[in-house]
Amino acid sequence: MMPNLMPIARRLALMLLIGAGLSACASQDLQTTQERELDWRTQSEVLPQASNRYWLPEPLPAGTPVSLRAPRLDLEVQSDVTERRIERLRLYIDSNGLPLIEMPDEPAVASEQVRAAFDSLGWEVRRTRLDSENRIEIDGSEWLERRSDQLFPRRPVIYVYFYSLGAGTQVHLERREEDQPFPVGTQRNLLEQLYAELS
């Protein structure tokens, strides 16, 4: 029994016609058209009032060649931002309202100077972790209260951190027990004493 070849031939002809149309469309340059001025297509309370403030009669002139492929732009970003450098010893308040000490020396040298100042002030150093965490731990019992939610609360400890900034160091304080208060006034008082000893 011979198969009916007519439907197959029709399908092949239709596929060839579609392929030719697609290739013709792909080879033609796209042209811009604008049949009328830009305006709202509907009325709604949430739309702004009609205004010619931003009216563009012809955003892109008719007949301007356009492409479906996005252009590639090579951007050269030039920045005048210079690295901030610490040039002198100073005590100041940062943008978060926390007191800091800035020292013009790198953290290794600055930590030695601060450690010597601790000895002069009589502050007890509990532990030194400069290699791993850039901090010295001091006993905070003189300035901070112990926890009240533990049967045998540990003595409060203050972390003295040394952060590198440019060729200098920023020194700031944190309490080991993050959920316990460490008033900014207390921090400033301690740093003022330390600053006076370093000056």
C-alpha cells in the first residue's frame, strides 16, 4: 500500500518557507519606527497627570539602524582616591561613635608600645594573641561588672584590637562578653588614659 505523500510534501514546503523567512529577517537591518507620539494607553489613578514636561516627540529618529546585539563598551575608571595614611598619634571618635586611637606605627610596633603602656598603667594583661587575632586581652574587673546570670561568673575581659591602616594602626576596645554592656564612656575613659601614657 503506497503511503500518501501529499501531507509530507506540504510540511516540507511549509518548513522551507519558514526557514527562508527567518533567514531573510536575520539578514535585514532593523529600522526604528514610531507611528505616533508617546502617550498613556489607559487611564488610572496611580498614573501621573498628563504633562509635556518629559515629552519627547521622536526619541530616536525614524530609520535609525538598530541591532539586537548589545554594544560592548570598554570603560576606564579613573579614581583620585588615595590611601588614607596615619601620620600622628591621635584619639578620635569614628563614624559609628566609637573611640579609637590611631598610631603611626605598624601593628607589631604599636602593640609593643601599648603593652609597655599597660605595664605603666598597672593594667593586667591576661593573654596576648597578636599572631592569630591581632589583640591583647586585659582584665576588665576594675571597670566592668561581672555577669549576673552565672553561678560562678568569670572576670570580664577587654579585647584590645590592633588593625592595620596604611602604614599605621588603629586601636580599639571590645568586651569579650558581647551580650554584656561596654559603655562608650568607659571605652573613651580607658583610651584617654592609654593615649596619655603613649603621648
